[in-house]
Amino acid sequence: MSITVEQVRAVLASCVDPNRGRDFVACGAVEQIAVEGTAVSVRLALDYPAKSQWAAIAEEVRAAIRRALSPEAVFVEVYSKIGVHRVAPGLRPLPGVANIVAVASGKGGVGKSTTAVNVALALAAEGATVGVLDADIYGPSIPQMLGVETEQPHSVDGEKMEPIEAYGLQVMSIGFLVEADTPMIWRGPMATQALTQLLNETRWRDVDYLVVDMPPGTGDIHLTLAQRVPITGAVVVTTPQEIALLDARKAIRMFEKVQVPVLGVVENMSWFVCPQCGHGEPLFGEGGGERLCREYGVPFLGALPLERTIREQTDGGRPTVVADPEGKIAERYRAVARQVAIGVAERGKDYSSKMPKVVVK
């Protein structure tokens, strides 16, 4: 009995994407099905980075086809194909950048920058090309977190700055341009102008995701980014206690008002891990992030512990995802990063960059 393409497609419709919870046909991931005699070949194109899972997904699909159709040979290829996704009306994608993800908290001290850096590194580890923009003009911390605080950007053409390279990331920060102990005593308009220059005058090179580490609060810089920059979506970082949730709510509402979709909430410092015995204790309460997500109808992206090694590794310029890539915490960051990328992919494709810019003289 010969095998048909329709039969193979039916099998794929029974195979569930482990990250999306939907089958590969419904997700639009089936790029090619070919049948030659009793040999079947399938190509799946995921619209989010998941390099660490390609082999496992391919093996699962291969086994399902063997069980259902008993072909003599099965070839399954899985890869990621990241597109440019929709932004607010009237804005066009930034040159060299496919998608911009803002990481905000509404409050300082909840581990937002640590989360932003590790999520960026996790996206890169999963196969994406990633940039990081340190948007905290008054307190830039990304250079030290990535161990490049002594670097200075240069320009090849005299017009745009080349981003600093760190662990495969393209990085830009005001921290590269001023001394570490120099305070930025600027009013809001000066700070927003500096940020806009950093964003637009950096030569980003084919970046799939530009992760923007936002400053605390909901002020000028946030409004400037939302109104002038094509942000694809925002991630809100909080801790479980009510004091942090108060400001996280404000961050969510701010993004709603400026028409930037909230991709989800990350709950940081969800439990303390005792370095002696490994026991986990919820010092700041439990379930706050998930309650917040239910309240506002946004996805819960994951929870991260309060663990000393995360602080030590970040202070030392080697964040967890690169310092201990096979560890449990790095896997949590990768899981969060995949969900962030899926949230971006759910936005739908943007084709405005393919259309010519019309100028009337």
C-alpha cells in the first residue's frame, strides 16, 4: 500500500509542538512533505528559536510516522525560521532588526536587567541572532553584566556605531560612552534623545530579536520608545510580593495604553534556594505573578529562583546562561526565552519592510 502526502500530513496533525501545545499543522510549521515510494521526508520550520530541541522534535515526529505508516525510510528536518512581526500602526521595522522586545518592570530591584540579559543569551543559545540595548540612561548595568564595561564602540563609516560583541550578542549602552562613575544628570528630553540616537545610530546586523532593557518606572523613556520605536512586544518582570505587583500592574497598563502588546510576565525571585541544603523557600510570597497574569489576561512566561549563583555570575560578567549552560536555571531561562519568541511569532508577519518607501516631491 502506497503512502500519500495526505496521510503524512494527518500524522503531523497528531504531533504536538512541545512549546506551543498545538499540532505542527495548526501551527503552520509544516514546510514540506515529500513521498517517494516508501520513503517519507518532512521539513518543519518553527517560527521561534529552539535549537536545543530540534533533534528531540525530529525524533518524535519520525517515530510517529513510523508507527502510523510503516515506511522503509523517514527523514525529518527541523529548523527555525524567524520572521519580522507586526508592530504598532504607522511604524516600520528598524533597519537590521526584525523584532524588538522591551523588558520592563515598573519598579527597580526585581532583577529585570539580569532577566533581560539571560533571556537574550538564551535566545542566542537557541539559534537566534540577538542584540541588547541598555535603555537605562541613568543607571546602565548591561556592560558590567556582560563583562565588557571597558569596551568602547567605534564607527567604520563615521555615521553609525558598531555594536560591542559579547557572548555572541550585539550590545549597545550609554555605559560604553561615559565613565562608570559619571552620573547622567540629564532632564527627560536629553535622556530620550540619547536613547533614540543609541538605537538608530547603531549598525545592528541582521538581528532577529533586539532585547531592550528598560529603566524602572513608566516615564519619558518608556513613552519615547513606545511612540517612536517599532516594539513588537513587551515582557514585564516582577517578584511575587504585592509591592512589586503594584508597579508591574502599572507597567502592563502603560503598554496597553500605548498599544504595545504584553507578551507575558516573568516572576523573578520566586523562591530562595538555600546554598547549604538546596531547600526552596518562597520568601516573597507565592503565586503573585500568575495571579497578575490571570487578572490582565496575559501569559505567564515562567518563574526563576532567588539564588546566590545568579548574582555572582552576573556580577562577574558571565551570566548564568553562559556560566552554566547545562544547569537547571539556564534551562529555565531558555524555556522563558522560547515562550517570549512564541509570543512574538503570534503577532503575525509584517510585510511593510518589503514595500518601497514612497517620497513625494
